[in-house]
Amino acid sequence: MSGRCVQPPTAELRVPVGEHRTEEFRKVNVLMKVPALRDGSFTLAESVAILMYLTRKFKTPDHWYPSDLQKQARVDEYLSWQQAHIRGKGSKLFVTKMLIPILTGQPLPPEKVEGATEELNVVLSQFEEKFLQDKPFIVGNDISLADLVALVELMQPVAAGYNLFEERPKLAEWRRRVEEAVGKQLFQEAHEEILNAKNVSADKIAPELREHFKQQLLKQVN
Amino acid sequence: MGLELYLDLLSQPCRSIYIFARTNNIPFEFKHVELFKGPSNSEGDGKISLLKKVPVLKDGDFTLAECTAILLYLSRKYNTPDHWYPSDIKKRAQVDEYLSWHHANIRANAPKTMWIKVLIPLFTGQPQPSEKLQEVMEGLSTSLKQFEERFLQDKAFIIGSEISLADLVAIVELMQPVGVGCDIFEDRPRLMEWRRRVEEAVGKELFFQAHEMILNIKELSNIQIDPQLKEHLAPVLMKMLK
């Protein structure tokens, strides 16, 4: 059986920029963030928690979050490490290179972008050496939550124009395998919006939120 | 060769693992890693950690890092009581949710109190301006508010009537500021009550033993820090605070 995601029967939720700060949404997620899950009266935030809940509730194929003790530990290890590293640095570059310029109307000084790029490269090397190594996927021969989470995070700096896969053939190969395992069309569909992020202009964002986002993001990159 | 846990009890994640293993009577060899001693004093094979990272678990030839991963591995391998990481998927999800949020919130600020008040002055020889601490305490205050309103609420423990990994990971982090004189429990009676319950649930003696070093942090000013390490870390620490 291929590694296709089982689509649970949930309603589609489109959250236009800023809508996650409305009162209605607040009921789902007191922390007013996305992603958020609502299953009846049960609400859940934090992407890793949501992913694990879905694998358990819908009994997805074992490779996503293996029952083998050591393999499962490797997934946990990656999901924990990635927060401050791949996610942290990938996000930082995306915010520095793309998001802040969109919000403020001007680019940040080149040293900031270079610095963020450098930091990302350090963790990319760690990713290749410690987590991926010479395996097809992070936890061996099959795709798991670790690969999924890793790739979607790496698409952020890609969307900002940093072609990190170009200079790293091993990563590019891994990316191809992950895309195939989830289904190329699904992968493209999921990334359509972010890959067109450069077409977002500040006026698409509610004015009262623009300032708030700007301040948050500037704090994040300093 | 049995289970080995490489720990320095100065580190919060190490304390949660130490307490968890001890309170569940999991047999292990405590491999003391002293974070502030230089490479010439390190023990253990180079394979574990040239960078002296803690915590690390070694089980035969299986090596594992990252606190959450280690705690989950121990809970599964040693079949610890269900309440630590409940089999009920909703309760389990709540533990996962807390552990994830904790990283970016409580853990973003709580450790900095020790860096600012003790470690950075120790390494650089200079005290830090009070605004730095103020900023960190404000950030921590915001996280603590969310902690009480979203996670703890009126329950005995984060996910209900019994202690879980979520409470353990939270408490060790919050003891860090306490150790350096920023008692965040002082004006927060609900948190204080929760802390008392957590201490009782793991065992008061074990709790205090695990926290002995951090609660006697002044002793740290007397330790000999490897001068190479001092030189190496000082700029890193300064950058950390920006």
C-alpha cells in the first residue's frame, strides 16, 4: 500500500488572513492560532498533536508513526528537534526575506537575510548528517510524520525564493520521494498558496492586523 | 550494559527525565555530564556527545536525544502507569499539545532567567542590565497566564485528575527561575497549589533531590569553569540575549 494520506471526512476550513483572530475562531482555539482541530466538542491546537491524533483516530498506516519502539522514538526525536531548528530557521528566513518586506513595503538589510540564510544552512547540514543520512526517509524505508513535517517547513524558505534544494542533491532526492509518497498532485495543491506568496500584497491583510503582525515578526527576527 | 541516561541536573529536560525514571523505578545508570566542565573532563565515548549535549539516552546500541522523545520511549518501554501518557487518544492529544506549546512558550523564557542572573555573569564576568530580566519576566508572565487559562484551568493537573508528562515537563522548567530568585509561584496561588500536587505525585524527596543543584545555584559561582569553554561560550551567550 502506498503512503497516501487517508482523507478524514472533515469540512473544509479556509481561513483568510487575519480571520483566525475573530471571536468565532477563538472558541475553537483559545490561543487563536492555526492549525486547529475540532472534533465534536474536542478542540486541539499544535500541529504535531493534531497529526498524532489523526494517525491514532483514523488508524493510518503504521509507517506514519511506527509502532516499533525505536522507530517511533526516532520520529519523536525529529519532531522535537525540528521546532527550534528546521522550523525555527526556515520560518525565520521566510519572514526575513518575504513576509516582512510585504508588510512593511521594504526589504530588510541584506545582512539580515544573509544571517538567516546562514543559520538555515547550519541546520540543513545537521538535518542531512544526523537525521536523513543515507536513508530514503528519516526513519528508514518508509515515509513518516517526520518527513512530512520536515518538507512542509522547508517549502517556506523555498517559497521566499531560497532554492535550498538546488545546492543539496541528497535533499532534492528525498523531496522527490516524499512528494511521490504523498502524491504529487496533493503536494502541489497544498503548496499552491505559499508558492504564490510573492503575489500577496499588504492590502490583502486587514489594516488593523497589519501593524500587529509587523511588530510580532520584527521581534521574531531580531 | 543496561539503560544509560546522560544527564546534568542543572538542565530542566534532564530533571524531568531523572524524576520520571526514578519515580517509576526504571533501572538506569546515571551518567553525570557536567555541562560546564571542559572537554578534558568529559566522560563517556565520543560517540555520545562531542558537544556535550544533554539529555541523552543509550539503550544498548540505540542512542536517543530530545527530552520528549526520551520520556515517551521510557514510558512505552517500561510500561509506566497509564496516566503519564494516557491511552485515551483525546487525553494523549492534550499531553502532546502541551508538550509542543511548552517548547515555544514556557521554554522560550524560563531558562533565560538563569542565563541572565547567573550563567552569563559567570562566563563573562559582567552582570546583565535589569531591563533584560524585565523583558524575560514579562514574556514568562504572558506564558504563565496562558498556562493557567488554557492548560491548567481549574483542574488538579494539566489533563485532569492525574499527573502526566505535561505536568512534569512544565514544573522542571518553572523551577529554573525559582532557583535564581525569581519566584514565579509567589503571586500565583493556583500555580502554587498545582506545584504542591506535582511534588506529592512524584514524591517530595525525589523532587527536592532532583532540584538540589538548581536551588543552590549560588554554589555554581564557585565552580571552576574550563577557561577554554568560557572563551568559547561568552560570545554565544551574549548573542543569545539579543
